[in-house]
Amino acid sequence: MLFGQSVFQSVLTRLNQEDAAKAEADPQAFRVSGLNTSFVVETATGSPASAAGAYFDVQADSAPSEPAATEVADAPAPVPEPPEEPVIPAHLLRLTEAEIAEDLAIGPEDSAETLAEKRRRFAKDNHPDTIAAAFRDNATLRMMTANLLIDRAIKDLYWRSS
């Protein structure tokens, strides 16, 4: 510590003193150096306007002068209909291992490539991210079971070829 202050505190004190000296010498010292432009645009009347306002003013100048035909005075807002309850697809009700194996149609003639293609095709129709939230549990169960069956088939394929 220097004179009862930490090194950090003494550096801060020195920087504050230098800033005060600069402010006395130059009244414009409050500006951030390097930032020589403002974010406010002067308009023809002299009052400041935002850049967004200037942009929309330019857009209004270049817009066609015909009135908008879509505006209707005092038209009631349409009442949104309640969303329909989603209907569960029939394939998401097939949850047993035997039913999913039947859907995959894995056979002894399948190669690693055909099994990968079957996995992709099955995921396209059953992946939980593509299913309505109410049915994601069924889709997750179907995907887990299908992946298990395909992984078993790939393992069996590997052991048969060894």
C-alpha cells in the first residue's frame, strides 16, 4: 500500500485528478474522444429528430400518393377462433416393440446403409421435435425403441460378418 491506499486506489485517484484538470482546461472535455458525430439528426425546422424518424420521412416522400384501399373505418376486429385440438396420428399409438419392429421392417438382408436409411425415414415421421407437444411422449418412446432395434440389428450384422 502507498500512503494508506492500495495500488489500485492510488491509480484511480490519479486518473480522477487528471480528468478534473482536463475538464478545467477544455470545457468540451466531457465528450468521448473519437466519437465526433451525434446520433440525432437535425431537421429542416432545427429540432432534433431520430435517425429512424428521418428514415420514415424519406420513405413517406417516396411512397405512392394514392390512398390505402385496405383501411376500413371502425371495422370490428375479427374474432380469432379457438385452436383446434390436435388429433394424434395413428402411428403414434403403436408403442410396443413388436409394432415398432413391424413399422421398421428390419430383415436379415438389411445392410448398415439400409438400416441407416430406415432410421432416417422413421425419424422423419416420429421425431419428438416434429410432433405436437401433447404427443411428444409417444414419439419419444417410439424413437427410443426404434433406435434400440436398429442398433441391435447393426450389432447382429457386425457379429455375422466377423
